Amino acid sequence: MDILNLKARELAEGYRNRDFSVEEVTKEYFKNIKEKNGEINAYISLNEENALKEAKEVDEKFRNREELSKIAGIPISIKDNIAVKDLKMTCASKILENFVSPYDAEVVRKIKANDGIILGKVNLDEFAMGASTKTSYFGVTKNPLNTKLVSGGSSGGSAASVAGNMAAISLGTDTGGSVRQPSSFCGTVGMKPTYGTVSRFGVSSMANTFDQVGVIGKDVEDMQSLLSIIEGRDEKDATSVGNESLKDNFDFNNAENSLKGIKVAIPKIYLDMNLDKDIKGEFNKAIDILLENGAIVEEFNIESLKYVIETYHILVNGEIASNLARFDSVIYGHRAENFSNIEEMYRKSRREGFGNEVKRRIMIGTHILSLDLAEDYYYKALKVRGIIKRDMENMFKDYDLMLCPTYPVYPFEINREMSAVEIYAGDLFTIPANMAGCPSISIPMPKKENGLSVGMEFTAKRFKDRELINAAHAFERSLR
Ligand code: GLN
């Protein structure tokens, strides 16, 4: 038996049956990380000593037959924009290269309280801005399915750690697709829950009205096991509400999960698009599978989805410019060496500390928020967001799910030069869920001859996360 190939729930069962110990499994994971990370570059920092200590403690609890949570002893990686006490939290930026978090994010507190084993912090695009991890100060994360390709982003380290058996499950963040797109690139399942389901306390803000913590796993069931733990209203995040229905009484073998009678909408503009041949082929296959299993699939006209990319970048950059203003190098973070006054200290430190993509977004954000432009850009974009939200809500009056591919193309080659605009354009399918705060999941289609699989994205109405997970699980089962 190869321990590293086991799903999280199989690990949990193995612990209960004493087939292996948490310590053995944790050691096995670190061994694999050490063999592979030099090439893949998924991890920025490791938590080895603590993880082994905790593993022994959890073994003790298993020996004492304590009632333990589903994630007890499960090896988990954490995106490096989520705070873990006493570990570095770099956000993949030079400005935080040596920053050690003095506290745990709420999601991390919950993982620890449920005896999950945190293996370390994983790579991302700098401050989660990007779709490839190529904007990381620590270099790109390679795709374990084919190391010439990017792992996707921004949670590329999360997806690669799961795909490369360097973690059983991972936490990422999703502002415009960052959990789902790398999942699609690496053949994993990734879900962004409804905005507000999970506390953002201790999660570095990129665009706070879009950001949500999500989970990446080998399959839907593994993904759900961690999502059910991190869900919840948190006093420390006023935008959090939680979702009780995600708690652990899922019965994945029950007919509750059937696709029969489920109404699926496909936006007409997606069908009319000139998609990559393979991606379109998989999209059609997914539609056939839904129909074969008794779902009702219909075209739906939702014109406003045409404007998601432009609207997203105006709003998100505005939020980025204000959120990243806190990195002033006064109390923490990189500080330039020579300066003659405080103005110059700010300027030089930020110039040295931020990479190009972050600077570009701060500059655009500052520009469009400036007095005479805010009316033309920012407030207009807010209105368009309102329209997109309304149109999606209308769609979900008649439909349970919206379906499309997660990303319009296969993962790109690491060496391929791409303009910012070309990269931004790829997010057209993932952004709508963040615009409207909806839950959205990427499910890998079966692997193709090239060793890659195409992700299919299902999106549901706000707070219908449970229904979304059940339908996604039924879809996943029908692929086997
Ligand atoms: N690729 C998108 C962007 O660059 C999404 C990023 C994210 O979800 N964090 O903005």
C-alpha cells in the first residue's frame, strides 16, 4: 500500500484500524516533500518539527480511543497568505520575506483544534495576484502532472502539493478563481464556498469583498471533510456568517446525491465562444453525462457575463490599492536601507518590496479611485457588479447549477511569455462566482492522453453549498 496515494478518509480509517500511525504518515509526507519540492517548488516553508510533535500527540489520542474529528492526523498544507502562528507568512512577496506571524488565522485555529497536521506553507502568486504562481517572489510552482507547465494560480502551491502527494488536503484562497483554476490545472477538486462561509480573520486581504478561503482535495469527499471544519461565523470577521448545513452529516452514498431532475443552466455566451477544441470537447462530454444521469440542461441568456473581466479588475484593483497600503515598513516587513526622510522610506521600501504585478495593480487601483475618475470607473463598475449579481440571482430562481469549463485553455508552458491582459482574460469563467458571492467548485474530468485533465466548474446560488457539493459528488461518481 502506498500511503501517499490514500485519500484523507482512507488515512482516517487506517488510523482507526491501527494500520499505520499519524507519525508514520507524517514522516512519509515529509520524505516525499524533500524528494520532490526541489523540482516542484510547492512549499515556501516547512513545519516539520511541530508537525511531528503534533502527530505523536494525535497518535496518543487515537490510542486512547478519543472521539476525533474527520481531519485528525490528516496532513494539510496552507497557502502562504494565511497566518500560522510562529511560521513565516510571506504572501510570496519580498516585502514579507522575513515576517513571522504572531497569531493563527481562524481557519488555522480550527484545523489545530481538530487535530489536523499542518505540514507547512505553500506558494502562491505574490499577494494572490496572478494565475500561474509566476508572480511569486519565490519562483514558479511546477505542475506535478507535467513539470514543463505551470501549476496555475494563485493557489498553485496548494493544488501542486495535493496533486504531487505532498499534502492530503490544502487551504487556498479564491478572489477570482485562485482555488478552482489551479485545481483544474493539476487535476484536483477545488471549491470556493459562498462569500461569508469561512472567516477571513488572519487571511491577507487582496480584495476583501471578493476573497474567500477555499479547499483543494483529491476528490469531493476529501475537500468537504476540511470545508466542514473551517466553516463558521466568527466574531473576528464581521463579514462571516457560516453555514451550518456544511457540518458533517453528508452521506455520500445516499440518493440525496443523484443528478436526477437537477436543473443546469449553461450561459449562451459560453456556448457561442471559440473555445480550445479539447476544452469544448470535455464541456460537451460533461453535458452528456449530466443528461444521461437525468439532469435537465438548458441554455440561458445572461449577457452581463460579457463584462466580468473589466469589472473585476476595476473593483479588485481599487480594493488592492487600499488593502496593500498597510505595508508601509514601519512596524514589520522589508525596509529599505538608505533614506533621508519618512516619505522616502515608504517609497523605497515599497519599490524594493513589491513585484511588478502588485505594483501594476496598486497603481491602476489608485488611479481609478482618484477623485475625478472614481465616478467614471469605480462607481460604474460597482453598478455593473450589481447587474451581474442580479442576473445570476435571477438565473438561480430557475436553475440549481450553472456549468462551464473552469478555464478556457490547458495549463500553459512555464516559459511562455504572456501579457497581463492575456492572463487576465482566462479568468472569465471563474470570476462570476466571486462577483455574486456564490459557491463554485471545479471537478476534474478523466485524464486525457496528455496526462492532463480539464476542470468542469459548477456554480450554485448563495448558501446552496451543500446542494452544490452533493451534485458535484454525484457528477464525480458518474465519471468513474
Ligand atoms: N487570477 C485572478 C487574478 O489574478 C484571480 C486571483 C485570485 O483569485 N486570488 O486576479
